[in-house]
Amino acid sequence: MTSSLSRDYYFNTTSGRTDVLSFRHGDIMGHRLQFRSRTNKITVCPFKVVCVDYPRPELDNTSNFLEAAYLSSTFPTAPRPAKPLNVVIAGAGLAGLSTAKYLADAGHKPILLEARDVLGGKVAAWKDQDGDWYETGLHIFFGAYPNVQNLFGELGINDRLQWKEHSMIFAMPNKPGEFSRFDFPDVLPAPINGIWAILRNNEMLTWPEKVKFAIGLLPAMLGGQAYVEAQDGLSVQDWMRKQGIPDRVTTEVFIAMSKALNFINPDELSMQCILIALNRFLQEKHGSKMAFLDGSPPERLCKPVVDHIESLGGQVRLNSRIQKIELNKDGTVKNFLLTDGNTIKGDAYVFATPVDILKLLLPEDWKPLPYFKKLDKLVGVPVINVHIWFDRKLKNTYDHLLFSRSPLLSVYADMSVTCKEYYDPNRSMLELVFAPAEEWIARSDSDIIDATMSELSKLFPDEIAEDGSKAKILKYHVVKTPRSVYKTVPDCEPCRPLQRSPIEGFYLAGDYTKQKYLASMEGAVLSGKFCARAIVQDYELLAARGEVMAEASLV
């Protein structure tokens, strides 16, 4: 996009053109010019440029987007209930917000309870005393997230996504300070654009490795979803070896991808998780295209959902922590007992918390049921998110998500460049995902920062020193999540529950529940839609049950 307000220039090294680039509305964000050489390696040149928000990709006519849009449309067009259901929902993360939003669209009255004083669950964020945001995680919105993309459109906030160029960028551990790229050409359809991106990258894989990798992937490309689901029993490492793909492919590419997708290494991660991502990235032209939210998730995404829910008569209550699920004599839910002593009653109940919290509050009478017993294998993975504010603008960075390929770090971004609200022309703020984090979750913040700085000294050898003698830390925040998304190890798929439980009137939502996008923001939103659909489908049963319970209470 161009702006007459900007005086900084991007030099197109192919055509010789000089283009003026800026954020929407002419907001200027500067860092040094970075361009690709013929070896797909990013080099740095001492010119200042402004950053670019790329136009929203053409997603609306893809089959997955249309499928998601149709599911959304079934709620506002459903017959209006004679007596709206009061549905009590525990957890105001994306799954709970999605459940409440679509129930409100269908004419029902959700009562959404959040234990903390902040919206978002795994996308929560907080402001510090300086007014700077720090987040639970580094959240990226992919083109292959059709339900999330529909949600943004339904709320009228598509312009809050800052789309980046269609590339995947990896740090080069053996060449400190350099990057290698996979660039997806806009002129090519899927999967050719993805194949082209792989073939053009000569920094990370040799031609024999690329050929073996391509041959190994053929069954997944030809077998579709059925094949993908059948690979749940194998780890990434085991599947690669079974397909005859060299271990170096796993080391060069899939360690980084595994940590980005589920915060664990390829020897633990189920291959189903990788294949689901690859399927979407290879089969959808814009599937792997990434966007950053233009500010904090609670304000820029969750708050519009809450406003929508409340405009339709629903309620959202913060600081409402559930102490116990109290039962009727027949084993159904009587009410939710809160820690403040209040009880909340409804016609139906939803748990949209992480699976670990559900297991802590599960009534003893329910635990022997196979539906709940299978949850034992689903365990949240520890994650640490690190934010560091430096005293200067780092030059060896980029307006994009970066795969660190570090033993301790997963992905990172200079949020002072990539995110409009966090923009700072003079200082960088790196947000980094520290993973795998299991051995670090109990360590002190200072230990984690020291380890992070050690890794950053390798990524920024000219700008960051482990001893702090170069770029100085102004401040930092470390956000620990002892149990985040469920750990997608082999053989978890059969343990994921449907949203409708065997307990009449009790439902689940969350990215660990059954849906095809696994542990992700897309999975959370889709699980909420499935949960809302199940409740709408059960309306007659739930309404009749409510009448019986009301009559019984009068006797």
C-alpha cells in the first residue's frame, strides 16, 4: 500500500522500481531494507524502509471458508426459540466466546463466566505500569483458519489483521545473523506455490533431500484427511523415517515447525498435527499466509465478541471462578458453585476451560464414564512467553514471524515492527516463545531471561551480547502457562471428546475437543461453533427438561 505521507523507500531489486510503502493510514514503521538474494538468503542493507500491511488475501471463495460461513449462517437463521435457553459457560477464551456468540446469534441467552479479570484464556494479555502490553503467547492468524476469518468478518473487524508477505522465514544457526526463506508466489495456485517455495529454497535442504521429502509426502497429498488421521499413532520423527525421509529434513525444518505448532519436539509430536498443517498449507493458496493482530487480543478481538454477545442479551462476567459442579440426584448438573459462594443455574452448561481445569473440577460420579475417563491422556503442555524491550532498534529483524531454530526458542517477532499498537520507531520489543518449556517452567524469570539472551546473542551476533554489553534490556516480562494447549502426542485422537457429553444438558468446548484443526485458535473457535450447534439441536429436549426441573422445584 502507498502513502504520500511517507518519504522512505523500498528498492525493488528485480525491476529497479522505487515504491513507497507504509501501513494503512500512512503510519510509518522503520527498519533497515532487507531483500532476497538469488539464494533466498536475507541480507541487510543500510537503508531505512517503512513496513507493509499486505492486502487481505482472497479467502472468501475457498471451500473451507464457505463451509465455515455456512455453519455461521445456521445460527441467526435458526427458528427463534419460544423460550430462550439460559446457557452457563465456564471460560472466556476463544472457545467460550465462540460458543456464547453463536448461541446468542441463535436467540439464546449465554451467561459466560471467566475466572480471571481478563478475557481471552490462552490469548489473554495485560498492560504493565508503562502502558505496554504483554501476552500469553505470540498469536498468528493463518489464511487456513476459515472459522477465525469468518468470525472477524462477522464482527466487522477484518481491518484489524495485519497481513504479511507470503513467506516462511527461518534463522540459520550455522550462519548467525542470516535467514532462509520459503516464498510462496502469488501468481501460482496451490499446491504449486508451496512446491515452488520448497524447490526454490537451497539454504536448508539439498536437492536429494527435497526429492525424498516430496516422495514421502505423496501419500498424504493423495490420501487426504483419512490418511492424515491414520498417522496419529506415529511421532513426526518415526513417520519421517518410515517414509525414508532423511533425518536432516526433520532437523532443518520440522523441529522448528513442531515447536511452533505444539511447543514440543518431533520425537514427541504426533505426525497428524504436522500433516494437518501441511495439508492446509499445500491445498489452499493462501493457507500459510500469516497475519498479526494490530493490538492486544483481549481488546482487539475478544472485546468485540463480548459487545456482540451483550447486544443480543447475553452476559459476560469476569472474576467468576467455579469451585464445584454441583449435581442433581440423577447425576445431571444442578448448578455451578462459584468461589464467592454464589450459585449459577441454567438450562444447559458448557465447560470451555482447558482440559486440565475440567479434570480438576470433574464430579466423582462422572469420572468412571468412558467419555470422561479418556480425558486422562489429554494433558496441557507447558509454555513460556518472553517479552524483552531493548534500548535500541534492532536491525537484524524483519516484519514477519521468524522461526528461530534455537534449542530453547520456538518463534519470535519484533512486535515494535509487526504490530501497529506496539509500534516504536526507536526501540525493539522482541516477543519470543520459549519451548520446549517443561524443564524451565519452575525456573526463575531471571534464569529464563539469561537463557533467552544467550540464544539471542546467536541470532543477533552484531547487536546482542550474552553479557549485555551491546543492546541493553530496558525491561522484560515472562508469562508462564504451566498447562496450555493439550500435548499432541501419538494416539491422542481417540481420546478427544465430542462437544455433546453423555450427561444430559452438559457440553464441552475447547481446542482439545473433537474438530479437525487440533490445538489452535481455529480449533477453539470451531469447537465453540460445534458446541453451540449441539445445544441448538437439543433445544426441545433442554426446554422440556427445564420445565420438569421447574415443576419439581415447586413441589
